[in-house]
Amino acid sequence: MANLLYRLGRFSYQRRRLVAAVWTFLLVLLGVGALTLGGGTTNTFSIPGTESQRALDALQRDLPAASGASASVVVKAPAGKTLADPTVKAAVGATVAKVGQVPEVIAAIDPFTSKAISPDGTTGLVNVQFAKPADELAKETTEAYDALSSLSNGDLQVVPGGGIVGGAPEIGVTEVIGVAIAGVVLVVTFGSLVAAGMTLFTALIGVVAGMAGLFLVTSVVEVSSTAPILALMLGLAVGIDYALFISSRHRSQLAEGLDPEESVARATATAGSAVMFAGATVVIALAGLSLVGVPFLTAMGFAAAATVLTAVLVALTLVPAMLGFLGNRVLPRKARTAGKVPVAEGFGFRWARLVTRFRVPIVAVGIIGLGVLAIPTQDMRLALPDGASAAAETNQRVAYDLTAAAFGPGANGPLVVVVKTDSAQRSGVLAEQILGSAKGLADVVAVQPGPASADGSTRLVSVVPASGPATEETADLVKNLRDAIHPLAQGNESISVTGNTAVGVDVSNKLTAALPTYLLVVIGLSFLLLMLAFRSILVPLKATLGFLLTIGATFGITVAVFQLGWGAELLGVDSPGPLVSFLPIIMMGVLFGLAMDYEVFIVSRVREEFVHGEHATEATIAGVGHGARVVTAAALIMAAVFSGFILVHDPIIKAIGFGLTIGVLIDAFVVRMTLVPAVLTLLGDRAWFFPKWLDRMPKVDIEGENLRVDKAPPAEDKELVSVD
């Protein structure tokens, strides 16, 4: 591999104008395609094959009017009045009329007609039925619905609720802050504005290409609104990091006096090999999300994986080309005329010697400390987001709070029982039996018959829980309700429990059940990849166990903040609650890939020293010492980019940004730069043991061993040196 990448780096350097032109053409092509052909994203979460989704699909066929999105506009009388007061009642009537004029609304039911008025008479619900599911509603529809809040006046407070929101969470200046911090880290690391600017520029090229391609495919593939955010997070982070690793290697070789063209080729061959393997682990982890069998998660994983793959291609082609354009200007001004500069031992070497000296207590304290941080993980609860988790002061959150106060939390997420039989008479009998069975269940406050199809063979029954949609009590109710009513069906009859709350429960259950399989497959594939790269069994095993420590501690801290509320107000989390269902599996996939990034970048240099004759301990010190500065910069950059998303108001994005920030910092500084060298020193030469029967596996030269023989530089420049 090193020889192949060596030739690619040299080609990109020599044909830099051609490489730059090709990337420019691709950017224009993808950009035009995204603007002209791109579709929109969706906010729906569904899993084909689950009971709740099968019921919704049947409704769309048998009772189309009930298969569209439904919502409630909350109307509240001013202090000292009720909805029955003449002026307030007139305002309610005018509001209902305005709601009915919203595009794609087929019914807006007055609260006096539906009797959806609170016991004290101050709050009512205008039930709204749309012609299409929420994800199919036009942008003008969602905007017009959200604008109903402007109808509030001195006679009536009007708040549209029910989760009818459109578009992806907005990306603004908060994320730019993270990129700016990354730029500062690069300037400090390189000591050169030119080198820092080049690294940011190539990373942004990769992000723009990846995002444009993502929005282009939305015209044919349903993509979750969260997918572009995840792709943007990862694209920025790995794009900067991958360019940093290659350019750092190039700069250190230039400082040693190596010819620029030869240096670019060698940097692409050595650091580029690490980039390729690191990127492969990230792509495997993200593409592995398709194993879960959840369409929106599959799309999210492939979107992020494609962006990471683009970052790898940019690093291996455009970065060498840009280094060719810049020449010696990637070095600080003083270093350009200083000639060959000896590499001094920096903090990385001192840290590595400290860790290897006190390796036993460091391993013990590290494992115990991360284990303590992981304790809150045992209390982790999962659910899909609802109004209670929306940002404060948004219409969705205000409507949720008003509804909960007036009618109880369960009114925000009623369960819908779908009865399908061969005749109207039979469906009516089953509906009555369901009404009786549901009333006797714990946590049920109301059971009401709903609409029926034209022939009466399909009927709905509404069950209102006492608890909120995301609570454990409601999840238990869904299970108990199904257990109670399923036996009532006979023959080809079907009884299903659906609704947004039931969909959320099914999604959470499916994702929780899929976690072990996902983890086993992804870690297994990556283990084989690392074993192939390092020709060792213990090194990949150590890497995997280190990741488990990282993910445990990260989950523990995330649960403590976002679910248990410890310090939540500092992050703008005003309503702690269950983590979003797909957060654990997303964090596992992303953090596993990034953890293997640092593992490859550090351990590949350790192995490089070991295979060239260094003692195992000295090889570990040299590998960590040479890589410490660049890995530190890479981790700080990733953390800076991810932390920018903590400032986003969307609670899902905020939690993902926080979890990835914490996970990167823990993995880079505690696991990879502390526990890894300590464990490698404990293992000694045994770390690189590889059974002879496995030695027949293909050999992948990621240390440039063959390169040193075949492409050796002049004797005085033979040693390859990384930035310390």
C-alpha cells in the first residue's frame, strides 16, 4: 500500500494543476446537481415491519383521512376568563377558521364541538387533520401552521403544537466558532498561517463536496434531517485531521532537508496509509448502521460515511497537490532558510516516558476512573423526542406544557388502536371489547371510539395515557395494551397499537435490541482490519477494550447531564429527559471510528519504530513522542468542531455534539495517549506476536518499510521524522 500511495502522492504533486481542476469540476457539478435536483429531508422516524408502522401503512390504504398527520392547536383564555366568555369564544371561532385555511389541512375541529376543553374551562384543543403524513407536508404548510401563533392577542393565546415542524435544524454562527477554534489550534501547531489555512481549505472542499452529494441524493432517497448535521460534523473534523496528519509529516521531512516532491510522496505513503486505514474504520462503523434495519439510520450512516470517504480522497490527492503549490511556505518563515533542523524532544517524549515508567498505577487508575464515570449508564433511558424535549419557548414546547397542565401529560401522545376485520359489525364488536379492556389498564385516563372507514371494517380507538409520551410508564402501557387486546382478534382479523407514541416505543425497542449485533459486527470487521494492518492480535484487542472504556464513560457523562440533569442548565438543557433512541448507536459508530483513527496514527508509528529495530519500550516512547503533538492538535480540533454543535438549540444535535466532544477527549487523551502506551509497555514484545498460521494474510505496509528499501533518500536524510 505504501508504494501505491507513494506514486499517488508524487502524481498529485507533479500534476497539481490537473488535480485541482478535477476537484473544481466535481465541486461545480455536485453543487449544480444539489441546487437543481436535490430534494428535502424528513423529520419522521419509522421502522418497517413493526406493529405501529404496519398499522399506519394499513390506515393509509383503508382510512386515508386518518393516515395523515394530526396535531392540536392550543387555545388558552386570558387570566380571569374562560373559553365560554363571549369575546374569547368569538376569538376561538376565528382561530378555528384560520386553522382551516392552512394548506393541506382537511379538518379543524372546534374544541366546543369535540369537547376538548379543560375542566376549568380555560384551555382547549383545536384538533387538526392534515391530508398527508408530516414528512410529506409542503414547506409552506409547515410555515403557515407554525405562524398561527401570531393569532395570539389579548383575548386568546394561540399555540400550534403536535410536532408539525419542517426542515433540518438550522446551522449558524455557533458552528463557525468551532471551526475558528480549530483554525487557532492549527496556527499554534504549525506556526504558519499558510499551512493552517491550507489544512482548513482542503477540509472545507471535502465538506462542500460531501454535503452537495448528500443533498443531491435526497431527490431519490429519504434522508433524515439529522443526517446532514452528522455528515457536517464528521466531514469537518476528519477532513481537518486527515490533512493535518499528512501535512505534518511533510513539514517534519522538509525540516530534515528532504526534497519537497520526495517529501510529499513519502508523507502520502506513510501518514496517508494511516489516514486510509483510519478512514476505513470510520466508514465501516458508519456503514454498519445499515445492519440495524432502520431506514432513517441507514441513510444517516451512509451519508456520514460518504462524507468521510470524500475527506480521505481529498487528503490523498488534493492535499499533496496543495502542498506542491505552497512549496516551502508550509514551514514557519524562520525554518525556510535554516536548512536541516534537528528534531528536539518535546513534551510528547516526556509524557511517554512518564507513562511507561508508572505504567501499572496508570492502567489501574485509568480503568477504575473510566469505570466510575460509566456508572450512570445503567440508568440510561431511550425515547424519540417529543414536545417535552423541544427547546424552551418554541411553539412545540409551549403547546406541550399547556396541554400537559390542562389535560395531563398523556394528552400529548394518545395511543391509537387500529381494528381491521371483514365486516362493520365485527369491527364494532371488537372496538367495544377494546374499550372495556383498555379502561381496566393502569396509567389509562381516557378511552374513546374514533372514526371508521366507509365500509366500517376498519375502526380506530383512542387511548389516552396518564403519563407523558417518553416515560417508562407509557412504554409499559403500550406493551400491556397489546398483550390485553391482541388475543381478541380471530382468524385474519388484526388489532394494532400505533400513533406517534407507539412508533417511538417500537423504534426504541428495535434500536436497543440491535445494539449488541451492531457492536459485534462492526468491532469484528475493524478488529480484522487492524490485525491486517499491525500484524498483531493483542494490539487490536487492546484497541477494542479501550474503546469500550471510552464509550462507557461517554455514555455515563451524557446520561448524567441530559437525562439526570447534572449541570444541564450550563448547556442550555432546561428539560432533562430520556436520550433520543438513536443516540447510543450513532455515538458508538462515530466514536469507534474516531477512536481507531487515533489508535492507527499512534500505534502505526510505534510499530514503525519497532520493525526497524527499536526495543518495544523505546519504540512506544518514540511513537507516542513523535505523534503526541499532532494527535493532541487533532483531538482538540475534533472536540472544537463537535462542541460548536452543543450551542445549537435542537436537543438532538446538542446531545450528539456533547457526547462526541466528551468521547473524543476521553479517547484521545485518557485511552490512546495514556492507557495505550502503558499497556504496550506492559506487553513488551508480546504485543507484536502474530501466529505463523495467520502470517499468510495479505501484508499491508502502512509503515513504509518497503519504501525505505526501494525509495531510500540520501543517507543523511534516511530517517523519517514526524512533528513532535
